[in-house]
Amino acid sequence: MKSNITTTLPFRSILTVAALAATLGLGHAKSKTADLDGDGIPNRVDRDVDGDGIPNGRDRNVDGGIPLKGPFKGKWVGDHLSNASAREKDIDGDGLKDNADSELDIDGDGKKDDSNKELDIDGDGQKDDSDTELDIDGDNLKDTAADEMDIDGDGIENADDDDIDGDGVENEVDDDNNGDGLDDQNEDGDQNDDGDLDDDGEDLED
């Protein structure tokens, strides 16, 4: 009898700890089933990931804040990295890296990155067509970098994208295809470093 208790209690304890860890999201903070604020809505579809009352689209730290209700009410959850931080690799905490081809809504605001209604893809507070926005998709690669193959992070490489900078204006009528704040007429050659000298799709070298 004593032997049974000795072997049973640790097993039950293990199950209890495992269940608690699953509830708190320990070890799964960036998984697809993660629920940072414990409101029962997975991060990947939660429009307020940290439960702080600020919708993801206006929250400058989508996956870090103090929930207003639920099991973690009044306690800080998530990280302390702003959306614009170079150390922030998964802005909305949905388990998909911001530079992944499968990440189609980087800031988790419910608007796809290639939508005409998405005006701030990485949720850093700077409009995508702003002269000061130098990294539209927040992947820590400047939009003018030679290895930035998908400026707006919509999963479509620049060479095949009708709207390279994701500002809702198609390349052929956009004065600034790569979103670097410079008028394309003042830039020479390959404006978006995709190897194509016809960046605006006019079948003419720029």
C-alpha cells in the first residue's frame, strides 16, 4: 500500500504540473495554440493578443501588456519588446516568424498584409507609405537591402508582386515602388533590388 502511494503521487503531480503549464502557456508561448492573455482565444485569431484593451492594430507592443480581465488580470504577460524592435521576431505572437512566407498578417490586426486597407503592416505606428518607414514588414531588413526579397511581407516576392511596398497603389502608378521615401524618378536602375530593371512593370527600364 505504501509503495503504491509512493509511485502514484509523483505521477499525479506530474500530470498536475503539465496541466498547469498548458493553462499558463509555459513552453508554448509562441505556438499556434498559444493564448497569451488566457481569454480562450488563440493569439493567431485574437484581435487583442495581450488583453490590455488596445486592439493589435493600434498596440505598439502586440504581444506584451497587462490584461484587463481573465486569469492574468493586472499582471504583465508577454515580452517588453515594441513592434519596431529589431529583437521582436514574431510581433503578434502567433507562432509564425514575421519573415515567414506563411505569415500573412504580421501585426495580427485582422487585415492581410496585401490588403489595400492595411496601412501599417508591422504595426510600428508608421504608415507604410511614410518617408520615415524604412522597414515596412518589420523583418529587420531595410526595404532597400539587397536581400530584402519581399518588402511588404505578403509572401509574394518583389519580382512577382503588383504592389511591391504594400501601400495599396499598384506599381505602374506608384511613384515610390519600394517605399523608401524617394520618388522613383530620382532613383536609378533597380529600385527595389530584385534584379529587375523594370520595377514598375511598364516593360521599360527605369
